[in-house]
Amino acid sequence: MLNKIIAIAQEAGRILLDTSQVSVTAKDGVGNFVTDCDVRVQKLIYARLRELCPGASFIGEEDARHDAVPAGACFVVDPIDGTQNFINGYRHSCVSIGLLQDGSPKLGVVYDPYQDDLFYAQRGKGAFWNGHPLRASEKPLSQSVVLFGTSSYDRALTDLTFRLLRAIFDQALDLRSSGSAALDICYVASARCNVFFEYHLEPWDYCAAALILEEAGGRITQIGGQPLDFLQGGSVLAAGPYSYGTVLELAQNLSK
């Protein structure tokens, strides 16, 4: 099944590469948009996955479902993670397909067609980038480059985000913000960076990438240390094993 899902993600990614003009519609929240390409890619992915796994259910960004994750197989799909980047021609977006089994991630595929970067994992079988095994960085925060998201759709979180960012910056090497949470988490899994956090994301933003990071030996939870919510979404802290605790402590101190 993994190879077939990889092929579906790559087919969807080619649509991103072949699309030169997009129609944009605003959604709820500041700077929250959907394009006709998002919708087209999601329809393609759903159709292919239904052929592959009849009877599976779906949670996708462009149908914005928030009902209970059903028992059995459930695909969690982000057709274009990094839509704002895609709209603006900032070539840093990806296709993300996660598979939950009874609510727990069992398989994840994240594909960046611009770099031809393919990240994937199955529970208990390790994580890989373009066929090469992945291992999260074992550097401490003091030797880390840190990625972050601004939760721009919810400006009530802006001050909290930048307070934590300042606390982290005082102990880290440097900061980056890319606009694609799925790719950021995969970059932590591949040791390109060592920490990622964002105060609000949806399940389709992190479902696939979370498993990839865990299989690469990293840690991923909500910012307060609670398990990820694959139903309603929430905050995300992703890090290598030796920097996770330091960032968690900084975040917890801010909430006191």
C-alpha cells in the first residue's frame, strides 16, 4: 500500500508543477485561502485512495471535517500544505497524506514536488527520505536552527508565539519560518533543523509528518506536552530528542 500512496502523492504533486494560474477564494481567518488547485488535487487524491482502500473514510482540508475519527482506516489529506506559498509562487509547498487506523497514525507520505523531496514512514518500519533512512538530530537547543509557524489565521496567538520565539532564540542558533508545517516537521525528522513549533494547526497539517518524525526518533506533542489531537487539531511541538525537553520547559514557563 505504501508504494501506491507514494505514487498518488507524486501524481498530485505534478498538478502543482503544471499549474500556472489559480483561482483564489478566501476562507475564515486572516490570510486563509483556498485555490481551485487545492480542490482539484484533493478530489484526485480521494478518488485514487478510494480505489486503493474501499470503505476508508477521509478528513481533508478542503472539506474541513471535524467529526469523530471513525474506527478503521481514515485518510487525513492536505492537498497543498503551504497554500499561501503556492499562491505567491514561493515554491515551497507539499502534498501530505496520512493514514489513521482506529485513530492512530499508521502511515505517512509528504511530497514536495519542487525539490522532488519524498518523505515517508510506516509505523514500526522507520522513516525515509528518497529511499534514505532518516534520523532526527541529537543536537541540543544551543546548536539548533529552529522553525516556527505564526498561526496567522488566529491572531489571538500572535503575542504568545513571539514570546516563546524570543525565549527560544536566546538559546538557539537561529530561526526560520517556511509556511509549510508538514515540510518543517519532516525537516526536523531529517535533521536539517532541530525544532518546529506552532500554536495552532489542523490534523491534516501534521498527521503524516508526525509519524515520519516519530519513526526518525524525534518527539512530537502539543506545546504543553499533551499528545497530538488528530481530531480537532491544536498546538504542535516537534523536536529532536535532546532539544525537545528544553523547548517544552520554556513553553511551560511562559504559561505560568
